[in-house]
Amino acid sequence: MAVVLAIACIADGLFSVGDNTVLGQVERLFPELNADTIDSFTVTRGETMVAAKKISGQWRVADPDYPAHPERIARLAKRLAKLTVSQRIAEADWTETGDEKTFGLDEARALVRWSSDNGEQSLEVGSAALFGRQTYVRLPGTRDAILVASDLANWVPRTADDWRDLRLVPEDLEFDRLRFWGQSRTVELVRSDDGAWRMEQPVNSATDQMVIHQLIKRMQLARIVQVAVPASEDEPDATVRLAKGDDTLIELEFRKPDDEEPTVLVRHSGRGTVAIEDDGLLSLLRLPHDQFREHALFRQPLGEVTSVTVDTIKKFTIAKKPDGAWQVTEPRQFPADALLVNVMLTNLRNAQVIDFIKDGATAVDYKKHGLANPWLSLEVNGVSADAGQWRELIAFGTVDTLRVAARANDEPAIVGLPREQAILLPKEAFKLRERRLWSFSTNQVAAVTVTLANKPTRFSRLPNATWR
């Protein structure tokens, strides 16, 4: 009955025009209200009260004092300032068969009070309408219901958490240094101008971008489930510092009181001590530093490769022609087998570091591991649509029963690869030579002539696909 009554009231209003309404004119409920001048909110719903105040341009939620989400309160303020009346429903039109519950204006309503340049104002907010982006509201001290053209009901908080900023790390935080330490080791990462992350501590090394992005994404997705948690003085399991240059933006101390429980306590430099649910973030922060290093020797897309130079016993170069075919260009030219070239590049793409032999290597180390004068070197050139031309250098040194020593792109590190990665690479140009005598399919053959002892024999394909 309440639903039918609400629809009936709306329908009646749609086909009638009030005495004070000019057809086509929009009536604002608070015509003098400027959203930017609102500096405090109090929302009361039953026994629940949510209060927020703007301090130095930043909204904070009270009891306990905590930073507010930067957008949610602002959206409520903008909707209040832009409220337009769709219909006024007089008390006489609904009290005979309905009551305040029809419009959500009973005890379930929310009383929204705010202060601005216009002083103190308030509004009772009921439920959302059954159709359209509309909400039932009422001015305090009156009985008439008002249907406003806004989804206002969706932006009135039910608890303080609806307004609190429960993000551990905002996704729009701009930082270029990430440092985390604990368990007797420190890892420091720095982002370069091209957006790639590189490790500076404990070693100067390239990093696995996917692992770093996963770590950052886990921090951005982590949500605070409890605020104002009693602080702990135990040694942190891990500490994270996010910085822009030399300026620290956020520092986080992680403690997990019980490994059997999912709760992780975090001392946040801007939030105090809070609790999050462990979704693997702490496990990532506990990984050995080598797990964050680049384990792929070559990561460039194979489709971008334009040439490969192999410097070994006999140096040779293969290059991609404009039509996509491959050709050996040095020391002499001949067609290359595209399948064999792709196998070589795929083998290189799949190469994974199995051991970090020496960090901060010196000339003595390169000589010891056969990299001062490598027996095999690769120069891979390519073109990227975004970054333009690129070049990758890979040198191979001593080989033992399990691994081959290697160095990539003049990095100050010697790494170990599975020995088959070097063994399977072609050492001479003829191993990549095109071996097929023809490239047509058998269905394209119309006739075959076989000559034996100067006696030719001709076979012809008939229309019914038989031979004669």
C-alpha cells in the first residue's frame, strides 16, 4: 500500500502544476548555498551520529578524529547545493492512507545539519525513489514531503566509516622512492623518469616490474577495518616508507600479533594505529631481496625485434625485412628460416636467472667468470611504438655442468643461467639458413615431372584431385 501511495502521489504531481511554480523553471531547494563554503556536517540517524569538520581545507571525521575520504563529503555538499525540487507532496495528500514510512521519513530518516557562509541549515533525508535518481526529503519543522532530483540518499552516511578514508595508501599518491625493511634486511627502490623501478639497496640492480607493481597494488588495495587501535611497542615485522625525493609521504609499521589470525596492526604516520586484513601484503614485504630482482634476461616483445648480431667463432647478423621475412645480412646474405629464428628468440625470451653469482662485479670478477672476453655475445635491436629504438646486450662466459655465467646490458652483476640457454643458441649463420626448397602447399601443385636417366615422367592433377 505504501508503494502504491508513493507512486500515486508522484503521478498526481506530474500532471499538476503548483500555484508558485512556473512551467520550465527549476526550483532549487537551497538557492544561496555554496558547496565550497560548507565547513561542518552532522548526520543523525536514530542513536547514530556522524560528525565531520573541515580543518585547513581537509575534512576530518570526529569520534575518533580521523581523516575523511577526500571525495565523499564533497559529493554530499555538492548535491545539497544543487538540489532541485521535482515535486512537493502536501501532508494532506498522503496522511489519510499512508504515513511517513512511505517516504522513508519515519524514524529511519537521517537528519543532515551543516554550517556554511549562510549559517546553520538542515534537511531530513528519507529513502530513494523507486525510479530515477530521486530522493524524498523534508525541511525540519514542516510536514510536507519533497521529491528532489538527486541520488542524495546514497551519499548520506550510516556510520562514520562511510566517511573515513579507509585506504592504507591512496592510489593517487605520487611517490618515486619505496623503502621497506625488517628481519635484518633493507630494500630500497627508486622509480626512474620512464616509470621503471630499480633497486638501490642492498644492491644496485634491475627489478622485476611485475613484482614491484604487485606490491604497490596490494598496498593501494588494502583497506583499514578498524581505527584507533591500541598501539604496540613490539618490534615491527616490516616497515615501509613512501617518499617523493627526500620528503617522506607515508611511513607504515606492520605488526602481526598472531600468525593464525588475519589481522595486521599498522602504525600509520598519518592515521595512527589501525588494523587491516592480511591479504598477502606482509608476506610480500618479508620476501628476500633477490625475489624483487629481475630474473628475466630479456623482456622485450619478440615482435619488436629488428635484428640480432651473434658474435662468436664466426660473427653474423640476421635482420627482419619489411615483409617480415628474416635474412642473414653478414658476413654474406642469404634467406633465414623464420621458424629457426623464432626458436632462437623464444629461447632467449624464456631465459631465467637461477643464481646471482656476483653483485658489484669488478674486472677481476669478469675475468674469473669468462666475461672479460666472452665467447658468445648477443646484440638484439628493436623498435618500440612508445620508446622508439632499443638495444639489448647479453654476454656469456664460463659454462659448468649446471649453469653459464652471463651479463646483461653492462649491469654490474654476474648472473647464472641454465647451461642449455647458451648451448642451444646458434653459433654459425648457416644453422639459421632457410632449408625449404619451396614454400607452396601440395594442393597448389598441378603437375610433377620426374627425370631419371634422361627419361622424363610427368604426373598431372585431374579435376577430381586424382593423379594421372
